[in-house]
Amino acid sequence: MILRFCLFWLVLACFGSLEAQILTPVKWKAPTFNKTSLVVGQEAEIVFTASIDPQWYLYSSEFPCEDGPIRTSITIENHPSFQLVGKLIAIQPLDKRDDIFECDVKIFKKQAEFRQRIKVLQPNMVIKGEYDYQVCTEVDGRCIPGLDDFSVTAQASGQAQPIPDPGTIQAPRTDDTNSFRDTSSLQIQSPPVLSNEIQGPILDARLNSGANNQSLWGFMLLAFLAGLAALLTPCVFPMIPMTVSFFTGAGRSRFQALIYGLSIVAIYTLIGAALAPLMGPETANHLSTEWIPNLVFFAVFVVFGLSFLGWFEIALPGTFINKVDQQAEKGGLTGVFFMAFTLVLVSFSCTGPIVGSLLVTSAGGEFLKPIAGMFAFSLAFAIPFTLFAFFPGWMKSLPKSGGWLNTVKVMLGFIELALAFKFLSIADQAFHWGILDREINIAIWIVIGLLMGLYLLKFFRLPGDTGKDAEDPRVSVPRMALAIGVLTFVMYLVPGMWGAPLKSLAGYLPPMYTHDFAPRHASDGGILCETPKYADFLHLPHGLKGYFDYKQAVRCAREQNKPVFIDFTGHGCTNCREMEAVVWSDLRVLERLRNDYVIVALYVDDKTELPEGDWYTSEYDQKVKKTIGKQNADLQIRRLQNNAQPFYVLIHPDETVLVAPYGYDRDADKFVAFLEEGKKQFASR
């Protein structure tokens, strides 16, 4: 792609020199205001408009595209007559696939409009700045970068407002008791790997885009593996030869076998699509931190686990399955579809718990996640059926059905039981119940692991274990190998009972501060200016000292003349725990956090309700923010245009951002460089 990009500009430069014509496909109009009369002390919007020549298009100001085309940016010079409020907004841009840069972008055709909100501070306003943009055409592939100036004056009625002093604490707005100075007017200086000046919202889009893609692909891989595991259950594996016999009968074709596989994929994907609206971003935080849904998820996993262990069987009504089976007997493509539907229904007692677990795991705020998960699961589930229908001779290479299928099912049951406690742990931490401390969770996992290992070694049998294999006391080599792996994992867990960090499981266990047996760190985690609020139930890892209230941290930073390290985190944030265990534990990181920064951990999912006097109505969603978590989440969304965790921000005591914020990345060297760059920028002020 880089080569194509370079060749594109080289050709443009060579042929462009042959034409003595200066093209100006974009004409910017003088900025206007959305109000006919401006009043000092009130807010207004500056409206920037441009006309675009036919067959040309202008790139918008914000879209998640790495190393892509030049986004439109409108830089407004600071002036005492006004103050910027919020970020630049592009009005109804169009979506487009940019083939040159191979990414999705947003553009304008014919007309473009951008708006910037300001607060009027003085009667005589002077607004100057410049447009930086790129315009392209699909006719011959030409693109033209542009840089234009603008200047406008305006009169407002009323008395001049005092200009805020950046060296003092900002007085809170009437609807905002816990906020940064608005970062949309700040230029975030980035490390050398990024450009020198990046607006906050654009930076956030870049960070989140890659993280979300990695998360989605990782989840699809998990779902695909789950589909393969479902094939090795007693309800599904015996269906493979039945399917082959159906499609090798008279009148059957490979085309019908292909339709059969596609029907399986379609059925499961439709299930994901039907549930996708329930998994959207508005319900993500509720599902991931509220005690009711997490207790429901805990119960669901326990029920699924006990079902796999053989206590009972989850099955759909027989009459419903029979009706579907009757439709399958009609033949033709309709019959093939209902044959696939019958397979889905008959295998539900084994696939239902796996599918249900995947759907629960997908409740993370991404609309595509349940759809993508069901697609990947069904793809792994359908491919073997289709291939064996195409090539029935492969059946000879399959192992025979037997007790090993129930062994796979039982192991899945133990895994479901172990994972269930993750959901109970999230609710326990968010509401500070104290019923599932770290050592209790580890002890439960040790017991479950021991039972799994002993089961594999045939120390006991479960209800589904019947036949010759169950009665044979000998242990096969595969079972022995699995038992060794499981018992090795148990041995790895044992030191965790006495405070070992267990870094590889950091995201799935309660934090270290809940551990009663853990040795306490020496009190060398930093010097505090005042007693931190909420320190009786909120904690920092590795003995670090810091705050859990933004205003306290800023006051201390001004007193100590240090930058602030902001950790947007959450009780239910798996990646936050991983970062703390793997990256924060690095001695280089700990040294810098202790000595060079004032630390503040802002939990976005804490349910502790604040006194009524601290409540406020958010300007973002016009909802009253009553809890610690709601206010911290609102702070991150409004002032940094980001709602992902972990999210680390380094700010000056005057509340300006020092360097590009840092997301989830387990590379300790990069994190050290991030902290060092923050120190460098702070020292240069």
C-alpha cells in the first residue's frame, strides 16, 4: 500500500508539471454564526461552510483510518474574546471506501459544513485561523492538499467576562462538578512515532479502532474453537455419519450438501443477529458491571456446567423437533434447510451451553460481536459436516463414538463452572460485597482443577460414563496427557494462595488487594498531600499511593509541581488487571509512577452513590450522574471522547494533556517511553 501511495504522488507530480493550471476545487466561505445576535457570557456556534466542485470530494475531520488521507482540520487561534467549547463537529458527512488508502473514510460532496461551539467572553470578537484539508476526484484519481486562512470579526452585547487563569483551579460549571478543561481546544503532543500535533478525538479513534478489531478477531477465533469443541460432544459427533448417509443416498448432490452447510451457518448467524440489538453500547456497561445481570450470567454458567457434568439435560420440546424433522423429509432445498435445522435442534443439549456462553461473553457493547461470534462458531460447526458429505470416504479415518465423547463433555462442564466465578467476581468488586476474595476464587479453581485431573485419571465416574470405556480401569495415553496438563495448571495456582501474582491469569482473578494472605507492600508508593477519598474501598496495585478523585489529584499535583497520571479503569476490566500485573509490575514503571507522577485511578464502573450535593446533569447525555463510576465515565467521554479502558492520560497541573494517551499494550518498554515522554513535556513547560 505504501508503494502504491508513493507511486501515486510521483505520477501526480510528474504530470501535474505539464499543466499550467492551478485547481481550486474547494471554495471556503467566510465563517458565520448560528445566531443573529451574540451575547457575552452565552454560547454560540461558528459555522464553517465550503462549496465543492462537481466530481470532487472533501475529506471530513474525523474517521478511523490509519495512515490515510489528510483529514480536514480547522485551527482557531486563541483570543481573549472567546473560549472554545467542545470539539469540531462535521455535519452529516458521507461514508466512502477509499481504494487508494484501503480504508473507510468520511467525505463531503458539493457542500461541506463544520461547526465549532464557543463561549463569548468580550463584545468585540476576533476569530482567526486556517483550514488544512485534502480534496480528491475519482475522474482521474487526482488529490490536492489545501491550506487556507480565515478571519472574521463580530460584535456581541453585554459585559466582558473574566478570562480563566490556567494556573488556578477552574470553577466548576453548574452542570459539571468533575471535569478537565475541555481537551478539544488542546493540542496533544505525541511521541515521535506519531505526528507532532494530533487532535484528541482523532487520536482516540485511532487507538480504539485497532483495539476493537483485535478484540473482534480474537473473539471470533474463540468462537471458532468453541464450534470445533462442540463437534466432539455426544450429541453432535454421532450425527456426522448420519449426515453422510443422508447425502450419499439416491438423488442427493454435492450442491445440496453445500446448501446444508450454508444453512447451518445461516441459522446460527441469524440467532446472533436477532440478539445483536440487545448487546449494543448503551447496555454494555450495565451488563458488565451491574449485579443482577452478572449474577444471572453466573447462574447460567453454573447451570450449563452442571448439565455437561451429567446432572440433567437441557433439551428442546420433542414435539417441536418432530415438526421440524417432518419438514426435512419433504426433499429439495427446503428439505435440506430443515435437515440443517433439525441438526441444530437435536444437538441443542450439547451446543446450547456453548452458544449461550458465547452470547454472554459477547455482551460487551459491540453490535457485530454476537453476529460475528455465531458466524465463526457455525462455520467451525458446519465445515466438517459439509466436507464429509462431499467426501464420504473420509469417514473411515474418524474415531468411533464411545466414552471419550462424554469425557470431552465433562471437561467442558468443569471449564464452564470455573469461568462462572468471573461474573460473580465482577459484581462482588463493583458493589464491595467482599464474598469472593482472591484466595477464595483461587481455591475454587484449584478444587475444580483437581476434580478434572482426578476424573481424567478415572478416580471416579459421572452419570454419563457408561460402556466398556468407563468400566476399563486403564487410562489411555491422551487422557494421561490431559491430566498432566490440568494438574500442572493446578500446581501453578497453588502459590497464588500465598500472594504469587499469577500474571497470566491477572485479568480473570480478583485484584491483589482483596487477598488476605498476600504480603503487604512497604509504604513507599509515593507521598500524598491529603487523605484520599474512597481509599477504604478503592485501591491501587503494588503498594502505590494515589487518589481516586480527580480534583484531589490535580490539587496535589499543583502543590508538588508534578504531572498527573490518570488511570481510567474498572472493576470488571480484564485488560486493566493485565496491564497492572504485567506492565505496572515492571520495576522501571513502578519507579516512575512512585517518584514522577501524582496517580489517580478513576473507576468508571463503581456503584457507590455520592451525596446528593455532588450529583450533576451531564451535558453529554443530559442524565443525572449519581455514582463515582458514572461521573468518572462521563468525565472520560466528554473531555477525551473515549470510553474504553484501560486508558492512561498524562496531564499538566494546569489540566492540559502532555502526550498522546496510552491504551492497552502489554509492552513495558513502550509504557516506560510513554511515562518518560510525559516527564519531558512537563519539564519543557
